[in-house]
Amino acid sequence: MVLLKSFKGGAHVKYYKGTHGNATVTMPVPAKAVIPMLQHIGAVCTPLVKKGDMVKVGQKIGDSEAFVSSPAHSSVSGVVTDIKQYLCPGGMEVMSVEIETDGLQELWEGIRPPDRLDKSAMVKVIRESGIVGLGGAGFPTHVKLSPPPEKSIDILIINGAECEPYITSDYREMLENTDDILEGIDIVKNIVGARKAYIAIESNKPAALRLFQGKAGSCGEFGIVGLKTRYPQGAEKQLIYAATKRKVPAGGLPSDIGVVVQNINTVSFIAKYMRTGMPLISRRITVDGSAVKSPGNVEALIGTQLKDVFDFCGGFTEKPAKVIMGGPMMGVAQFSLDAPVLKQSNAILALNAGDAILPEESVCIRCGRCVTACPMNLMPLYINAGVMMRDFDSAKKYNANDCMECGCCSYVCPAKRHLVQSMKVAKTEFAKKERKPVMIDDRVN
């Protein structure tokens, strides 16, 4: 029996995990792939190819000298037909490489398993794989594995919470590639020098809990943390507190309290990469929603357009009123089905008109439910009031920058106030004033 742990705040959301029993199905190679040079938090990559070049699977086609960045690789073989600014799923125009595929999927000649060297060399090797956090944020993994020398890491937490509604990509990884996860944990644990590793799994995944409990009993190299099913249990700070009772300080990082957190798919990929040398070129995506004909879990090559993914799942039962990349709580509504699958894509949802309705706001009744639900202990009603009055000093006073945009406040609000939108507006105004890019430093898994 696993003692279930949790955190303060949050909300009980409807999970709709209807695809949990759908084994992963691999998509065919698309006719065209669009690979953006920014699929991560950090610096944009510079294209390493030009129009007319022939490329092969696994070939590096973009990179940056910046530390906080991650190289891009071709997921297909074919010819580069264009390099241009492309409006990507996050709403930004990003330089992207467009490739017309030849269907041959020829491997780049440089694909080979990397040598397992010392810790610093291993971090460089992992960077070359192009891996970023696969839980949704897209933070370059090699950066997380390079804490400052003065930060002593003693705990590694593997995030298997997957608390967003609909998404079952991590769950399928736990069931389908258990040994890769365990191997990846061992690699990452040695790199960061952690003495203990924990796999944290929500209680609505009993098969995964039982599976890893059995593995833990046989090898003893990690512990299992059972989590209460409560959103946003997979958010980094909430996960750390639930698993260890340690609190990340405001403005701080997990490494400040001796913790590194990695997504379950991320560590699994690292094991595969060390064994094969194949960089990150594909993603398992949960395809679901009330407008999807045949929901399921699909392995799609990065750069595959959303329309191809939906077509593979039988198309639509009716015209979707909203398409979301990610989950319904923190995902991003899409402007076009031409948008490509990215490294950090873990789900695409197509919702019918009934599910896509945005409720009309009414007057705040100051009930305080948003305050109770906020996992960051903020006061969303006061931030919202400040933004509505264009009083951004007030919004800053109430620490709007600490919001991780999980949506709990909007979800529980009886007046249906658009509280998350107010947080986004506030942070955008702060960034304009400080001339800094807007970044979300935490992402629910």
C-alpha cells in the first residue's frame, strides 16, 4: 500500500483519460515536415541547411552556441524546400525548415551510440540528442542536468503525475517502456549525483503504480511516491513538496533545495539515445477530444502537421470549434491545422462547439475560491481587479509573476472570471516595462 501525498490548493478536475488503454500506434511518414528552430525555452537555433539540400533522418539541421538552447534534427529524409518564418503552435513566428519527404527514411551516417564518459561529457552528449523536457515546458534537459557546483543534489524526482485532463502519453510510456525508464533514471541519477530517486505517480494510474512497485521491490534503486489525484499535482514545485516536503523558494529553482525533476518520457528517451544514438525525432501524442473520430496515442515524427495526425485518427466527427495543443488547462489553442508537432507536444485535442464554449464573465462575488485553489498561494481576484483597472503596480504587488498559469482559479470561479488571461496580461506588461521576454518558468506535466 502506497501512502498518497499531495499539496495545498489545486482543484479536482474531470480527467477524461479515455485513451489510457490505447497502446501507441506509429504514424506513417508525412509528405511534408515543418521543423521550427525553436522548440524549447531559450535561444533560437540557426539553420545549418539551405534550400535544395538533401537531409537524412537524425541529421542536425539547426543549432545555437547559447547554453540554454537545444539543437534541431531532421525527423525525415528528403529535400529542403524552404526555410522561412512560420507561425508556430505557441503563436510566435519562428524560422523553420520545410522538408519534402522522399519516403525512404535514410539514416544520417553519423548515427551511432555515444560513448559513456565522465559526467560533464555525458551532459554534452545529452545536449546533442536535442532532448528537452517532454512534459510540456520544453526546458533543455542538459541545463537541468548542470546545476551550479555549489548546489548539491541529493534527490531526483521522476514526474509521472500527468495530471492534465485527456493526456495519457506518459502513462503509456510507463506501461510500454518500463525498462527504458529505469535505465534512464540510473543514468540521470549518476550524472546529478543524487543519492535517491523517486518515481511520483498519481493514484488514477493504479496499473503503473503496481508495475513500478514491483520493480522497486526487486532492485531497490528508487522509491515510489503515490500522489493523490489532484490538479496540478504534476507542477514542479507542487510535486517536490508532495514528494519531499521541501519548498522551492520564491524566484528559486529546485536545485536550490537539492532536487532535480525529470519527466518520465524524458528519462526514457535518454536511455534509448544512449543505446542507439538516435536524437529526438518523434513524440507520442494523445489525440483526443469530442470532435475526434478515433482517439488514441500516436507516435508522430516531429514536424508532422496536425492535419495529418487527425487524418490518421480518422478525421473529425464534426467540425472542431477549438483545437488545442497540450491539455485543456494549460494548452494553447491553435490557429491552423498546418501547425507542426513539436518536441514538447504531448497531446492535441479537437473539441466540438459544446465543449469549446467560453463562459461569459459575471461580477466577482469575492467568495475566495480562487485563493483557496491557487497552488502558489496567490490572490487572483485582486490581480484580476488590478489588470481590469490597468493598475499593473497593484498586480505586481500581489505577485502576478509567480503565477504558473495552471488555470485552477478560473476553473473554480463561480463567476467565470477570466483570471488566467489577467495573469498573462499582467506578465506581458511587466515584461514590456522591463524589456524582457515573457517566460513561464513552470509547467504542469
